[in-house]
Amino acid sequence: MPRDANIAPFRVMDLVAKAKEYPNAIHFEIGEPDLPPSPRVTKALQRAVTNQQYSYTPTLGLLELRQKIAEHYRYFYKVAVDIEQILITPGTSIAFMVAYQLLLQPNQRLGISDPSYPCYKNFAYMVDATPIFIPVSPRDNYMLNTKDIQSANVDVVHISSPSNPTGTIYSSKRLKDIALYCKNSNIGFISDELYHGLVYSSISPSTAIEFSSEAIVINGFSKYFCMPGMRIGWMILPKRLIRRAEIIAQNLYISAPTLSQYAALEAFDYDYLEGIKDTFRARRDFLYTHLSRLFDIQTKPEGAFYLWCDISKYSNNSLEFANRVLKDIQVAITPGIDFGIHQTDRFVRFSYTKDISHLKEGVERLKRYLQ
């Protein structure tokens, strides 16, 4: 069997392509922020171009950027991070691949929640590992627990918080329990924290490195910092894995994009970012209020920018439903089957990464169509 035989299409990207055929399409499908980054980022990028910063950087990344990220952890989490543990990557997708290369051997088992981000399972297939889909439900706020992990008999666990597609967040206690369980059981642990800045409750999420020196933490500039096309992310690694990660990175990508790294130096503009969060919170509140009248939304998202909606009173085939809604009323949504195999045909994901007037038009079309 070819290595890529199990790799599923990333259907949301297929839907993005289909939606472009409709000039008046309403976009709920892709998780790409429409807001610009801080003006300081633009100025930093312009300076880098003026100064002709086109050379490779060290594989671990610009020292200045790694220092900024370490400062971010002191400010945001009150946690000290050694800059030698930070690896800059071309977005988080490559970071996941580096982590899987570090932790997974062929035929080993990767535990992921079901539903979860579609690419996790595909990256597992790329390194000849086996993704193990662990069902989660609203009863547990769509979160894994240590009993789930023990029952699944896995070699590595990969979580995301806030979650894509549900927007739910691991409590500090739950995260600590999992991190310590994995450390004590010699199970690899990866924590995807890409949406951490986009949290709408009064309690900020914890980072896994607060609880385990063996956790691999992955984050980046695509979502909260509104820099998706700059393809820049980072990893925080256990000290014992730094050199191995550097060697893998040297071979995969040499170094992250230089211009993007210089731009990211000015991304930590917290006053500006507070406004970004407020905008997404208002969109969440608007869309949750209106879509709750059309669909069963079993958990209100606490973070990220997604709603996970049960469509079972209209359809039991999320892909067919998404294609039909796009064709009939030009509203693009993501089918739940992208995110797992546990009852995901009953769900679709809505993204609120457009302004409220755009969201409102989509809601009105859906109301007329479904009612």
C-alpha cells in the first residue's frame, strides 16, 4: 500500500476552492483571521526589506525572536522558558511534523481526541504511525482525560486547547493531570496552543510547560497575531530533544522565513491584540446567539473562532449538507467529517473570521433556507 493511501483530503480547503466560484459566497469555512496584524508588524517587515534581510537565519531561529517569545511566556503565563528550548518553524504544521518525527516510531500509536484538527491524523500517517481516535463529547467538554489515555494504550498524546473545532479549553487541573500522567507513564505529550490568545473567559489558559518539562508546546502567529500568510510558528522542546529537533529542522526547511521572523519581532503588541480578542468575542456572541436557534450547539466556545453545530435535524451527512448549502444558497461551512469519525457526520463547523455584517447575511440565508 502506498505511504499516502490513508491520508484524507483537507475538505475545508476543497470548500474554499469551490466557494471561490461564487462571487457572493458567505464564508464560514476557513479558520483564517480577516483582521490585519499590529501596524508595528508591517513597519518591521518594511524595515527588513529595506535592510535586505534575505539570508537564512540559524535553524533554531533569530535569537531576538526567541528572546521575544521567552518574554511572552514570562508576561502571559508567568513561566520562565530557556531560549535554547525554542525552535522557530514555518508555521505550526511543520512544527507538528517535527514533533511527530521526534516522538513517533513506525507503527506506534498517536492518541488524538475525536473530533480534532484534521491534519493530526494525516501527519501520523506520514511518519507511518497509527492515529487512535479517542471519542470526546459535551459531557466532558470535548476534552480527553487520563482514563481515556490509559484505555487507548497510546505512545504519544496530542491535544489542542482551545480546541479546533469546538473552541473548548482544558482547565489547568485537567491539563496538569494529563501532562503529569504522560510524563510518569513515559508517553509523549504534545500541546497545541495556537489559539491561546483568543480566550473569552476571565481565566487565561495554562501552558503545558507549567506542569511538565517533557511536554512539547506548539504555538504560532497565524491566529491571535493575525499573520497566517507569513507562515511563522514556534516550538518549546524538552532540553534533551533540542539537538535532534534542530537536525530534523535543518533537513526539513533549513530555517523559517527570514522576513517573517523580523516581522514577528513586533507582533507582541498587547494593547492591539486586546482589540483583536474583543472583535472575535463580539462575533462569537453574535453567531452563537443566532445559530443556536437553528442548530443544537452543545458547548459555547470559550476560545478560538469556531462553533461546532449539530445538524442532525436536517441531515445525517455533513459533507452532503455542506455541499448542498454552498450550491443552493452560497454559504460555505466545513463538514464535520473532516475532524474525526465519532458521530462527526452529524456536525458542521462554522468559523467567525469575517465581520458581523458578513456573518449576519449568512445567518439570514440559512434561516430562510432551513425554515
